[in-house]
Amino acid sequence: MSRLGWMAALLLAGGAGIGTWAAGIGPFAPKPAPVAAEAAGPVGVGALGRVEPAGRIRRLAAPATGARLDRLMVAEGDQVVTGQVLAEFSDAAQRDASVAEATARVAQATATLARTRAGGSASEVAAAQARAEALRAAEETALRDAGRSQSLVASGAGAAVSAERNRYLAAQRAAERAAAEAELETLRRPRPEDIARAGADLAAAEGGLARARADAALARLRAPSDGTVLRVIARAGEAVGGEGVLEMGDLSRLDVVADVYETDLPRLRPGAVAEVVVPGEPARLSAVVREIGWVVRRTTQAGTDPVAAVDSRTVEVRLTLDDAARAALSRRSGMQVQVAIRP
């Protein structure tokens, strides 16, 4: 066959191919057949999930990043109760000393207020009364001496200097007597302003004690709830970083948190029965849908399928495992599993 004959044959073949492609699109495309699955009934939901304590995994951190861990009192797998001290930081001793100092100040201010309210003791009142009476007698004597000296000056038999000295002494005794009587009155009936000042001093001391106790509490890491220590992040002597000190969770109830695509949400309902497939385990575990999340997020599940959607969005759905499943997965928090939720 000549060269022109080969070219003619290729053109004819290409025209036939173009016609076939055109017949498969646009108005010439055949209508798809109805989906048989929709006619067969409701369809379940499949998703990937992870094992997690029902109360979530809690990561406990230091009050400030960079704090040095002085003592770690628990190990991985230990059971802890609410309020139990799990760790101490390096400034615990210093803050305990501040608490002791603030406690002493409160005791001192309390005693001062009680003494101010009660006034003087019986012996103090008696001593003040005796001193006032003695000064009153001394004032009377000084007044008589001053009067006698003044009369002698008028008659020419006494010196004016002596009279002036006696008048000054009488005034001094009067002032001393007035001060002694005022002190006696204070011991018998304390002034309201003194009581108010003593009360303010006590309030300030109590505020300092509360602040010192709060600072001392920050020097210790306590368990916020009952649970199990799942992972220790920082050790004694290390500076605590952004990851915190340890992770804990309550393993008495376990959940599977499934990432369900948003398009599958209409087929979900609380109480739906589900099966959990654990990698490497032949048996399927039972679970029940307990909670459907409120927020749609971009999926975090990594895949290797090149045609999978890269911007898929999912909702977290929590499924409660039964007792047998909880016992099987008690040491597998964070493990990835497959979930099949029945319609």
C-alpha cells in the first residue's frame, strides 16, 4: 500500500473514534441505570476511629512552661484518685515557707484584734487607774504651790521666778493627769477606729495567706479526677515543656471516636448498634452510638488512595464499648480501629 493509502486509512479510523466518543457524552449519553442498593433498603455507615477513654485523655501540665520537675510520684499504669499529688516542682519548699510565714502573720493579727476589742486586762486597768490618781494628786499639790507662790509675789515676800516655775509645774501635772485618764478610758472602752484598724490588718494578713496557699498549690500537680496514668512525659530533674508532665484517663469506660463523613450524618442516630474491627483481632467488638458531635471538621485521617477526596469533612461520633470490648482494649488508648454502624 502506498503512503497516501496509509494516511487515508488512519483518518477513517480517527473519525470513527471521534464519533464513538461524541456518542457517549452530551445529549447522546445513555442514562444510568437505577442504583440497586437504594431500592434494597437503608445502608449502614463505615468509618475509621480511635480508642479513647469516655472522659477523654487529659494532659496535665505545669503552671508555667520551663518549670523544673523536682519529684514524680507516679508511674505509667498507676491508679490515682481525685486530688492525689502526682508531682512536685522545684519551688515547692519555698512556697511552703511562704505559707508558714503568712500563717504566723494571721495569728499575730488575730491576737491584736482580740486584745483591741477586749481592751486592757484587769491588772492593766488597775495600774492605769492608780497612775491617774497619783497624777491627779500631784496636780493638786502643784496647783497649791503655784497659788502660794503667786500670793507671796503679790505681797513682796516671794520671787516671781519661783512663782513662774510653780505655774509651769502645775500645768505639766495637769497634762500628765489628762493623758493618764485618756489611757485608762481606752483600756476600759476601746475606740472604734482602733478596732477597725486591727480588723483591716487581720483581713490583709488573711489575704496574704490565701495568696501563699494558692502559690503553694501551683507547686504541686494533682489529679483532677480518678483514673489511670497512661503516659509519663517529663521526669524528675527535667524542665517541663509544652507537652506537659503526663497523660491520664479514666479507663472504667472506653469509647471509640469515629470520624464520620458529613454526608453520612443523616443515617446516624443515638443508640445505633455498631461493630468495631481491631487490626490483628479476629473477633468483632460491640459498641453503641452515644454521642454525635456538633462541629464539622476537615478530616485528619491520612490515606494513600490517589483518588480520595483531599478536602473531606467529618464529624466525631462517640460509641460506647461494652464490658468485654473495654477489657480487650483497656491498654490500647489511641489505637486506630474500623467501625461499622448498622442502619
